[in-house]
Amino acid sequence: MSQQRHGSTSGGSDRANAVPAFPDLPEATIARLPEYLRALHNLGEGGADTISSEGLAAAAGVNSAKLRKDLSHLGSYGTRGVGYDIALLIEQIEYVLGLDQRRAVCLVGVGNLGHALAGYDGFASRGFKIVALFDADPSKVGERIHGLIVRHIDELPQVAVEETIAIGVIATPAGAAQAVADELVAAGVTSILNFAPCVLSVPANVDVRKVDLAIELQILSFHEHRKASLTALPGGRSATGAGNQEAVGS
Amino acid sequence: MSQQRHGSTSGGSDRANAVPAFPDLPEATIARLPEYLRALHNLGEGGADTISSEGLAAAAGVNSAKLRKDLSHLGSYGTRGVGYDIALLIEQIEYVLGLDQRRAVCLVGVGNLGHALAGYDGFASRGFKIVALFDADPSKVGERIHGLIVRHIDELPQVAVEETIAIGVIATPAGAAQAVADELVAAGVTSILNFAPCVLSVPANVDVRKVDLAIELQILSFHEHRKASLTALPGGRSATGAGNQEAVGS
DNA sequence: CGCGATTTGTGCACGCCTTCACAAGCGCCT
DNA sequence: AGGCGCTTGTGAAGGCGTGCACAAATCGCG
Ligand SMILES: NC(=O)c1ccc[n+]([C@@H]2O[C@H](COP(=O)([O-])OP(=O)(O)OC[C@H]3O[C@@H](n4cnc5c(N)ncnc54)[C@H](O)[C@@H]3O)[C@@H](O)[C@H]2O)c1
Ligand SMILES: NC(=O)c1ccc[n+]([C@@H]2O[C@H](COP(=O)([O-])OP(=O)(O)OC[C@H]3O[C@@H](n4cnc5c(N)ncnc54)[C@H](O)[C@@H]3O)[C@@H](O)[C@H]2O)c1
């Protein structure tokens, strides 16, 4: 995750208060904000109005000091002695993440995995809308999935403009992923979520995130291996795991 | 990712050379090893025998210095002036990740996503084998998917012992995930891959990894938001993205 | 046999992130 | 009105990870 700071020393003090000229959030913080957001929604549905950093941290599975520092980067939206106003905090985080504007997403590769993704309601419930499905296989084109009709990949440039698609999801085999990425970029997509197990090469202004199931399993496998070799050793210590979390029964 | 070092200062010099008493690998390194492994397999199929750190780094999308440091943690398996022996390195990484022994995996929740996962061949090709599918819905129990029959979740304890399942995959709705996790743990599973958008509470010796699609999209959304607010600002600089990668056409 | 080209392995410095610990601030109760 | 308990926001310290830059090692060639 090599990062490059965009040295905008623009004070931003001359602006009202709507757009804080963009808080230069640490990448690690950004990655946790969605988790906080989900926890806040859960808590809000539970009927609470405010929540302490301790409580929210527990619900999100992080250290409370870390949570406070993360939130402090957004500004001061807590009240000492009380906690954070849940509704207000949700609003702020959603604003920072850009979730206040619904983002159009397209999905390329309607196979095994693509089918599941197309039918996933976890998209819409968080501000994303799948506006188009693409595939290269003529036998899939025309198929209707969850109200959307699968289009041929060649229609991507046209549809991308019509729908102002900014985010593309790649669920094709690895061999086709780079070509699809190139087409997405050419069509103006600037963020890609890649499920294919391969490295994508894209221009510097395009963001790529990868989800690789096999990698996750291999990491777990390593820890299994480690734990096994530990228990087999003399000092039969009860190995302490990695990546454990706090409760939030939901 | 709070880690705890298991201070085994056990020299291990009294062992032949098979088990290096366990290298205390940085977590960040572990997360990259699977990527190296995939790149190595690709390169090997391409007919190459050796590969330089520069070449492998490009194929894996990382810095070459980082790659060398990562590999140096495993021991010295490269030859100066030449590079790394691909076959040997594959063997070593697979050993460290514990992929030399096939690991039994069970999948709980055969819904939309579970179906796709059950039919994914990326498991078997990397040393994992799905040995059981579970669901709580009676109408799904008995269904055959890719040669496996869906069993009722109540059979988990029995099957887990029979098949020595160490890794469980949760693909149920979030509301059921904690209960499923508890059952997995009770059945002896010590590693969990969780697709449900919620925090799981597990004992310290159990490892949990989470894959949350919505979080990935929200992170991308943030970067979209940032990019948009940058291009709207005076100095129209071509924003440099985050998390870009090198080529590996495959 | 020696030399230069090449590439690994790593010491080192820097920056990011995490965590502790505590002062400052807020509300409530008396 | 004042004090007290609770919680936030943050300074500082330490650890981890990254990447540069280079010495050490190896190969091939003349
Ligand atoms: N199935 C899973 O559970 C799973 C899990 C993790 C990762 N993955 C990865 O996701 C990807 C898709 O997996 P899958 O099981 O759905 O595969 P799949 O073969 O079932 O589906 C791939 C789809 O992509 C389409 N396609 C191929 N080339 C294309 C192109 N150039 N343009 C547009 N569409 C194209 C195919 O027609 C097909 O419909 C693979 O890279 C796989 O490794 C899958
Ligand atoms: N579909 C996707 O693309 C997608 C993507 C990312 C994350 N997810 C998450 O993955 C999970 C599953 O998604 P889905 O779309 O497959 O949902 P789904 O409703 O289609 O499937 C859930 C399955 O879990 C089973 N189940 C429910 N309670 C159970 C229990 N206690 N024990 C065993 N099985 C139980 C149900 O019978 C059902 O078959 C959800 O948490 C979802 O948020 C889904």
C-alpha cells in the first residue's frame, strides 16, 4: 500500500464547514470507518442514542483508544462525559466515505461468483447500486438476474458513460482480468474491486482493491501450521491466536 | 491484528533441517507469501527455472527489497548473481504455510454466496479440500452441490471429528454467524473465515479472518470521494492513487 | 585464474500505526 | 453553585513495516 501524499496545505479555513477541504486520513483509519459505521447502525437499531468509545470499540472489535483517535481525525463529534451521538456520527462517517451520494457499480463476469454478487443485497443497503452486469459469453448475455439483464462486455463504454459508473467489480477468470481492467479504465472507471487471483496493472489514478479467498485460507493455514507445531513442542502452552475480536452478538 | 510472540527461543539447531522450529514471521510477510506462491506457479508454468527478486517482485506486485526481506525470513533459498530456484522456493513457501498437508475445510451456510464458494475450484488447486457443507434450512439439507451433500448443522460435531476439520467458512447471514462460530469452535475448529458482516467473538486460540465486500466498496468509495474533491480544487493535479500494482498479464 | 557483471541478503533510517496515560471538558446530583 | 464522576481528545513512546543503499557472494568469460 504505497501511499503518496497530495501535499494540499490548503487551509480550508475559508470554507463554511460543509467540506473540510479533505481530512488527510490515515489509510488504516479509512479501512476501519466502515466497520464503525456498521456497528453504529446496529447500535442505532438497538434504540440507543449515544455510545461511548468503549462501547463502540467493543462493537467494532477494536481498541477504544484507536477508535477515539480515528474519530478525532474527522473532527470533534463526541461529548465528554457522554459519548458520541450515534446519528450524527453515522452522518459524518457516511459523508467522509462519500456514501451520501449513491455510487453506480458495474459487475463484469457473471459466473459462479458473479451470480452471488449480483444478488447480494449488502450492496444497496450501503449506498451502492449495481447498474450493469457484463459478460463475454454470448450464452449469458440477455440473462436476467435480480432485475438486471446481462449485457455484452462490448457495451461497457456506452453504458459506463450513461450511468457514470465509477466502480467496477471484476469476477472473471484470472486470465481475462487484466483485459477487463483495461476496458474498465478505458471506460472511465477509477476504482476496481478485483476477485480474480492476479495482479492488475492500472494507471496511477485508478484504485484497485483485491479480494482473494485462497490467500485468506492460506494465511489461516499458516496459523494452523504454527499452532500445531507449538502444541507439539515441550512447553505445552495454550497458544495465543492472532486477529481475535470482541463481542457483538448482533 | 494484535499479535503475541511465543517466545520460543528454542534454538532448533539440534534438529536435522526439516522443521526450523518455526520462524517467527512478521504478519505482513505471511500475508504476502501466498501472493509470491501464485506468482511462482505462474512463472514455473511459463517454463522458467529461476527468477530474480526483481522479476518475482514485479509478478507479485511488490517492491523487490520487500520481497527479498520477506524471503530472507524463511532462510537463504536464493543464489546471488542468479536468483531464486522456483521449484525450491515453491516447496519452501508451501511448507511454511502448511500447504504440504491438505487441510479439510467445511462451509456453513449454503445460500447465494455459499453456492459459489462450494463450486470454487480455487480451493482444491491450493491444497484445501471442502469436506462438508452445512446449513440449518431443512429444505437445503440433502441437496447435492459439486459432489457434496448438504448436511444439517447439527451433524457438525460428528463430521468435524471424522474429517478432522480445522478450518471453517461462515457464509450465513450476520445474525446467525456468532452462533455458527460458537458451534464451529465447540466442534474443534481453530480457524474461521467469516463472510458475514459482523464481529465474531472467539477464544484466544482461534483465528478469525474476515472478508467483507461492503467494506471494500466503501474504501473505494472514499477514494472516489477524495479524488473528486481533489480535481475540483484549484491545482488540478492528477491525483496519485493508492494501492496500485505492477503487471503480470498471466 | 582473475575480473566484472549480477543479484542476494541486510543494516539502517524513516514514517506510520498502535497503545498508554492523562489533562480537559461535560453533565448530573446535591 | 460547586463538586464529582465519566468520557473524550491527544501528547508521547514504542513497535512494526518499508525501502534505500551497499557489502557479500556467485557465476561466466576471457
Ligand atoms: N467462485 C468463487 O467462490 C470464487 C471465490 C473467490 C474468487 N473467485 C474468482 O473469481 C473469478 C470468477 O470465478 P467464478 O467461479 O465465478 O468463475 P466462472 O468461470 O464461473 O465465471 C467467470 C465468468 O466470467 C466470464 N468472462 C470470461 N472472460 C470474460 C471477459 N473477457 N469479459 C467478460 N466476462 C468474461 C465468463 O463468461 C464467466 O461467466 C475467478 O477469477 C475466481 O478465481 C471465485
Ligand atoms: N451474496 C454475496 O455476494 C455476499 C457477498 C459478501 C458477503 N455476503 C454475506 O455472506 C452471507 C451469506 O450471504 P448469502 O447471500 O449467501 O445469504 P443467503 O441468505 O442466500 O444464504 C444464507 C444461508 O445460510 C443458512 N443459514 C442461516 N442460518 C444458519 C445457521 N444458523 N446455521 C447454518 N446455516 C444457516 C441459510 O439457510 C441460507 O442457506 C451474509 O452474511 C452476507 O452478508 C454475501
